[in-house]
Amino acid sequence: MKEELSSSFSSSSNLFPFDDIITKEIETWKSYGDCLRKQDRELFYEMLNSCYKYSSAINLKGKENSTTSTLMTILLEHHKNLLHLKKIENDILIKDRGE
């Protein structure tokens, strides 16, 4: 899996130049990810790779803010997921009450 991740990083930076900052930022976290258990490592890389959706915003903040931008992107994704789950929970509660 490590080799697969490494090759996807380098190829994405060639195909999508705007992904270059996030690609380099993800590379800096690779040694951390490599220390995780396999299941956690896979989730960790999945979480980091989700940041590519926001690469234009991360690029606008620049290299000097890439770690902060990446962490804010991860928080944004988690917040969106929480709101989505709350909506699903609310819809289920409303349905159960028969409203």
C-alpha cells in the first residue's frame, strides 16, 4: 500500500499542478501514517487524500500555511459529515414519531 500511495502522490502532482502543495503536505505526514496499525493507516491516508477536493483553497493559503490548511480541511470534512449524520438521525426520529 505504501508504494501505491507514493506513486499516486507523484503522479497527481504531475497531472494536477494545483495539488502540488497538498501532495507535499501529505508526504510530510507519511512517516506518521507508516507508524500506525494497518487499519488506522488506511483510514489515515483516506482522510488525507480527501483533502485533494480542497486543493485550490489550500493552494491559495500557500506553502507556509499548508499544515494549517490541511487540518482545517479535515475539520471541515468532519463537520460536514457530522451535520449529515445529525440530519439522518433527525429524519429517523421524525419518521418514528409519525410526523
